[in-house]
Amino acid sequence: MNLKQLSQILGLSQTTVSRALNGYPEVSEATRMRVQAAATKHGYRPNSRAKGLATGKAMVIGHVIPSSSRHEMVNPIFGDFVAGAARKYAEHGYDMMFTHADDISIEEAYRTLFKRGAVDGVVLQGPKVVEPRISVLAKMNVPFIVHGRSTGAGEPYSWIDVNNKRSFLRATQFLIDLGHRRIALINGLEEMDFAQRRRVGYLEALQMAGLEPDPELMRSAEMTEIYGHHETRNMLQLADPPTAILAASMISAIGVRRALDEAGLKMGRDVSVIAHDDELSYLKNGQDVPIFTATRSSVRHAGEIAAEMLIDRINTPEDPPKTRLLEAELVLGSSTGPAPDRS
């Protein structure tokens, strides 16, 4: 259905229908609601280019991927976030654009996007503890939102994040309550802010329980299945191996499980495992009963919220930056149990 057909059904001019759909203030609220209801009923979606001409906007949201992070495009966590965001973009008549930039020219990439009017706002993903992209965009005074936070950022900015510190504090406390004292952390790259916060939560729980952290039980690298497998295999060869393992992603946790199977150990009986980010569309944590005990947070839902927050920022740029902190749910699966008696 096109704009002309929708206008004929409503008995209104194409200009009035277009203005109602684009939020012009001179259109009454009653007319706006009537037009939106008809558009939904008949499956009409405004053409983003036409809408852009009417509003003076590009009607495009940009995602700039640093060259060093291009592998993230195949990461199911990245995919779920983008899927959630894309659904909200479409609801508001926005398209999405991906581009990549060399790490040394990211500032120029952002400036070019906004200077030529290619995008109305951008999403930053995977912020580091010290994230230069935030200060660049803040100085440019353009709409953006960060999926995650950056501890080193000095200026206010809009972000959405899960409470990584509390998630891993609770997960570690849960294992301590089960009697575990040798708890390993297979973390993500700790230059990334989320990984640093997870490490802080893990260490704080150990400290509260009077347990001394063991550097041999703390590993940090890119969260792949091979990494989870390799580090678990190495730690199982220690003189005093872990009885429990915290894995910073479902992908790493699968590698942990493979290493335990190869060693003839049963997950949940001989070694307990807790995973993070288990609510992924294409990597399910079992069906009726979760395989892994996990700190669960929907990345797709985070993408939806981020999109709404960014579009709101585009529409009301004079408002101060907004933030949203989500809490993860601790979901019980078959991968955890009481600490084994090694006496």
C-alpha cells in the first residue's frame, strides 16, 4: 500500500496523512491516532527516503564497526542486539547502515557520516574501559548511544547496560553458598569495560567470603569456544584445580563443557559451571530445563531499548543524556551443584 491509497481510505489529503505519520504538531491528536491506526491495519510503512525529505532527516541509524572488531559481526550476541534494534528502527521508519573504519581513523569516519547527512544518530558497541569514541561524539554534539559503559569517560552520555558487576557478584556468591572455594573466572578481554566490571564483582564476592583470589584461576581473552576449552583444560591440570567455573559467555561455557567431558568429569557434579548471556536466539540454553545455570539478560531486548532511547535523543536533542541499567536474572540449570568432597 502506498501513501495515496492510504489517503483515499481515510478521506484525507496525502499531505495531512504524511504530516500525521511524521509527528507534525499542527495535526490534531485525534487525526494522528486515526491515521496511525489505519496505517497499522493496512500494513502501510512510510518510505524512509520520502519521510527524510519531509522531515529533513536521513532516517538512518549508523553502526560504525572498528576494523579490529569486525569479527563481532558473526558474534550471536552482536546479532541479537542488532535484531532487536532493527525492529524498533523499522517501527519508527528508520533504516540501518553498517560501515567500518580503521581504528586510527574512527573520528574521521564519524565526522564524515554526519557531515554528509548519511545518518541521524549512531550506536557504539563494545566500549573499552577507556573509550575515545565517546569523547569524540560528545564533542561533535551529535545523537549517539552506547551499548555498555566506559569507566574512563569523563563526559555525560546516553547508555544502556546490564549490571555486570552485580551479576558476577551474585553468581560467585551462589557458588560460595554451595561450598565452592576454588572458583575460576574465564572472563572476556579485560580492556573491555563489561569484562572489567565482571572481574570486580567476582573479586568482591571472594573478599566478602574471606577467600583469597588465586591469579591461576583468573583468565582473560576473546570469548570463543576454543578459549573456554583451552583454559579449562589447563586449569584442570593444576595441583589444586577449580571446583567451579564462571564463564563470561555461553560460547566460552560450551568450550568449558567440552574440556570437562574430555577429562571424564561431569558438569554439575565434579565441576560446577555458570555462564552469562544465555538468552540468545540461535544458541539456546537447553529447552524446558536450562543446561547451564546462568546470569540471564536479553541482548535483543537491550537492542530494542537502545533504539528507542537513540530515536528519542534524535527527536529531543536538547534533553540531557539518559541511562538505563538492566539487572540480570540468575537462572538455575543442571550445571551447578554442591562442591565435591576431595578429601
